[in-house]
Amino acid sequence: MARPSALSISSASGALPPKSSHIISSIRRERVRMPDPRSPLESLLVSGRFGAAPAVVIGARTPVSLWQASGWGDFDAAAQPLLSTLGFSAPADYRTAIQASGMTLRKTAPDRMLIEGCTDLANYASDALALLDLSHARSVITLSGPAARTVLTQLCSVDVRAKCFRPGEFIQTGIHDVGVLIQCAGEDDFEFYVPVTWAVTVFETIRDNAEPFGYAIKSDDREGAAKEN
């Protein structure tokens, strides 16, 4: 004789079957603080001079806070409340970095922008605006000195002559098949925002191209970056 199922027993006794087998946890959810990011370039950032008269200085820093905002549909309208709160005006192009209260805004695509030097933006996320903390996902390699722009011309196919790539502007290009964002921080001062997975590869490529000019290595400027922001 077949045994009655649990459902038939419940029905016969007048008890309703449970609506769901999922167990709802009563444990309070709290935001977990991520550990301080560690640069994958630490072993390469040994201070020293290589060449008789170094014309290039190479260094690196870890972004203090770097967030990506992205969305769908009318992204500009969705992002405007956040930008207004942070004190930014709407970006006019995909090349000019905007400064406000120690923060930097770069629009990298029609539906995407990067905000650096800000506080935790997670609470500003909505159905129309996604916010992602990239602080642990990017390394910043610095290149400066009288021959820095010449080295830069050897690294990418974009026209980076002084009249075409000016302080306050950024470009998005590729170095050794790795997508990077390069900020012109001064006449002969550049910053490369690189995915941490490829930071060593890009650093070594920059170093190899700088070798004929003589170069110096500057240790990780993490503390200096924190003070600036």
C-alpha cells in the first residue's frame, strides 16, 4: 500500500502546506570593511637610479577611493543627483577631468564615469544607477620628468604632443594590449590607471621604454596620495 504524501496528510488535517522552504535569517547584515589595498608593484618599487642622468621618474600609488558609476537609458538624469551632491557639474566630454572639493570626475563612456577621492558611494545606488568600488581593482603608475612625454609617445598610438594632450585632460588607450586611462597631471607628469591584474606588465613596459633615457624609481606614494585627498 502506498504511503500518503506529506501534502495529502496536511490537507486531510486541515493544515496548509508551507509557502516556501527558504529559511529567512534574522542575522543583522553589516557592511564589511575591506582590508587596505596592497599594490602588486611593491616588489618593483625599489628606489634607485638607472642611468647617468635619469630623465624619467617612475612610481606608483594606490587610489585612495575610486568608484565607477554606470547606468542604463537616461544615464545623465540618473547620475545628476549624485553629481550635485558631490558638487560636480555635468561633464562636457570624455576627455576633461573635473575637480571639486578634492575629488576628480572623469566621464569615460556615455553611460559610465569614474569618481576619485570620494567617500563611500554605495548608498547612492538605485535601480537606474549602479555604483562599484574599484579602489582595490586599479593601480596608478606615475611617469614624470623631461623625457616623460617622449616615452609616452612610444607607449601608445594616441597623439600625446603637448598641444594635443594638455594638463587636466585624460585619454583611454591600450598599452601592450591592456586598456588603460592616462591622466595628464602636468606638462611632463602623467598617471596611468591600470587594472591590478596587468599592473606589473604595464609597469615593466614603461620601464623598458624609459631605459634609453635613464630613469629613477620612486617608492609607493600611497601616503602622499592620501594626504592630497
